[in-house]
Amino acid sequence: MLDDSDIHKLFAGAPATTEFKKLRKRLVREVREAIETYGMIERGAKWLVCLSGGKDSYTLLAVLHELQWRGLLPVELLACNLDQGQPGFPATVLPEFLERMGVPHRIEYQDTYSVVKEKVPQGRTYCALCSRLRRGNLYRIAREEGCSAVVLGHHRDDILETFFMNLFHGGRLATMPPKLVNEEGDLFVYRPLAFVAEADCEKFARSMNYPIIPCDLCGSQDGLQRQQVKQILDQWEARSPGRRQVMFRALMNVRPSHLADPNLFDFAGLMRGEMPGDTDSAPPPPRLTDGD
């Protein structure tokens, strides 16, 4: 399936090494698996693929176009970059790249940075408000373009970090789901990189020499809770390789009867002789492959 005789421009000039070929196949397989597992396909739909210029969004863009190129993703793709007016943002990088790659796209300028600077007290991080403003604009653009889904580049590690942030700081078991419907009920939000490791996004984007734009232009990233959680996960992974994969599988194998939320499981109505949530009969979670 992944021979080099016929590829999308986004893969042109790819390294010919065996290591890169394995990485490329793994990325395509994992994205395809996530799309199928979470039922993201609506034949003939149009997706707004959000492109920040970071390693993750480049990986997302390339793999989705590879799948579309090979007839495995029967949807229309529109890349979109929202320029939020951050000082130093290289506004020409993404338009020039997308034109060169022949990728249909829309570039939108909205100075949300000034709004965030005005509203957020000095010393606080900008990320929460910035994210809400960005999301609102992306939903608007999706509607204007006739898209049924907004597609984001969050990967497996982002999902795990969000889970632990909610656990440690939010007092809830929740994370960013691979698929959801927005509050207005008119758009899907997809995360096709849900099974993909951050390290693989890094290797892929660097190997392809994509023009990566840093995500810290606003200067508000230092000391974030997410960075603290990332460090904890890095330490666990270093001591026990594969730990992240096991933890992600746990998110796909939830048993409400073995937690403590009375809104998810009727503990009060539980009677002797009943065997709800039988761990021996529970089906195994979907297999997430690490490689070839």
C-alpha cells in the first residue's frame, strides 16, 4: 500500500531509510485505525484540518492527505491556519508551504492575542482564553466553508496529559476524546492522531524538513501544569518503557462498576447474585500497535 511509486507532494523527498519507511507506515496505520475505531468517516463530508505550523499539525495534514490520495479517506480536506496576531508569527510560512504542496487552504487573521493580553492578569497564562477564542473562530470558519468537522492535531500524549491534568487539578476523570460534537451540536471535532505518539510526530516532521513554527511565541508557556505533567510522564516512561501505551489502553477500557461515580453506575441498586462489570468476561481493548 505504501510504495513510493505514487505519493502525495507532502511526502515528496521523504528519507529512503528503512527506519523512516516503518515510521511512515506506522503513522498511516494508526491514523486509519483511529478513524475507523471512532467512526469519523462520513462519505462525502468536508473536514477543516487545523494547521498551527507545529510538528503535530504537519503530521496530521500529511497523513490525512496520504490516506485521501490513496482512496482510503473519502472526504474533502481544507487546511486552515488561524493567525492570532502573536508578535513574531511568520505569517508567510504556511501560505507558501501550502501553495507549494498544492493543498487547498484558508488563512484567517484574527487578532485574539490583543484580546488575551487585555483580559488575562499579568503573571497568568494565556492558554485557556486563547484556546477558547481560537476554537470559536475555527467553528465559525468551518460553518462558512460548509465543513461538518473540525480536525485537530492532538496526539496520544496530549490526551494522556489532559487526563492527568484533570485528575491532579480538576478533580475529574476526563480527557480530550478522539471524537465529540460541539456544544451547538452542528460540528464534529476529530482527533485522528489519538493513537500516535508525540515522539513519532517529532521524528516525522523533522525528517520531512517541514517549516516548523514554535508554539511559544506568546511567551506564556513556562511553568504550565501541562509541562509538569509531561515531565512526570517522561520520568515514568524512562523507568518503564511502554508505560504511556499501557495508560492509553486503560482509557479505552473503562469499567464504571469499578470506579466510584454513582451517576455512571447504580451502586445503590446493586444486589447480591448480580455480576455487573464481570472483569473476566469483559472484551479486550482495541490493540494499539507500536511498530512493524
